Amino acid sequence: MKKILIADDHSIVRLGASVIIKESMPECAITQAQDYNEVLKLLQEEVFDLLLLDINMPGGNNIRVVKEILEIQESIKILIFSSYDESLYALRYIEAGAAGFVNKSTAMAELSNAILTIKERGKYMSDEVKDLYVKKLTQSKSKLNTMNPLSRLSNREVDVAKYLIQGHGIIEVSTTLDLSPSTVSTYKSRIFEKLNVSNIPELIEIFRIHSAN
């Protein structure tokens, strides 16, 4: 693993991640990107072994970016490095094609461990994500839905809900996710119906209670 691209809109995060990576792999070459458009540009110009990707940065804040990246470079390993809740998002991104998911709240040593694990085995899952994966394999979908109502949402519905609970309106969400306002409204209705809520405060409460389960 010789060429690594770090994509994050915070320079201090990129710097910290670079230091951690260099400590364990001093021979690697690191390139940095601060938004998703820059990521796409770099991927079209150079071949990278690993992409350390923040999914909450301009242009790259939905799950479809994984597919888009793999269409450009099929063999690249994508490690999601995000502040988003691991229990809600990790399996979704891994199933979409990411090699692993690390929450930014974990110790930096875990980031190094994740990268080395991907280098050696091709995939990385934390103990929590492994537990979630085992539960998904051993329990029926209906039982999972009973345990955590958020599992009823599709990936796109999770993307929309994520912005709704942050206080964004229909137009803002449509612009951010490149969807029409009517499509966002449809997703919003489905989310409310699936979670049995009638307003945004109730939606926020559902996510507060269940996103860490």
C-alpha cells in the first residue's frame, strides 16, 4: 500500500491522519483532498491504493459516492473515516463496497490498525461492526426491524433523514443530494411512515434513541 489519498474538509484532520499513517507506513506517499470534487479529479489523474474518506464533506455526503469511486478505480480500498454513528452507517457503507469504517471519536491508534488490517486482509470491521454483522446474518429482517426501527430505512432514506434532523429544509436537502424537491418530499413521507413519526422533533428523538443501538 504505497499511495494513499486522505479526503477531509478539515486540514487538522488530514494532518493528524497523515502523521498516524506515516508512523506505521513511512514509505507510503500521501496526497490530500479537501472536497469530493477534488477527490474525483485526483482519482482520474492518479492510481491510489487506499482512500481515507470523510463522508461529511462538500459534495461527498451520501452513500452513492462509494460506487462512483469504485467505478473510477475498481481496485482502490475505501476506508470511511467519519464522525457519523458507526452502528447506523458502518454496515451500509461496507455493503456498498467500502473496505472499512472508522469513527473519528476512536483513538488514532485504531485508524492505524484499520489501515494495516485492510493492507493485510482487504477489509476492516471494528468489534461493534462485527457484532452488528453477525446479528444481521443470524436474525430475520423482520426481527431486526423490531429491534431497531432505523433498520427499516433504505440507504437513500438515511441520507435524507440525516439532513432533516440537522434542520435542513426540503430545498436544501434536494440541492445537497442532487434530488428534486418532490423526490425529497417523497422520501420524507416514507421516512415518517416507516418510523411512525409526524414531525421533525419526533424524528430527531427516534435517531437519538436508536442510532447507537
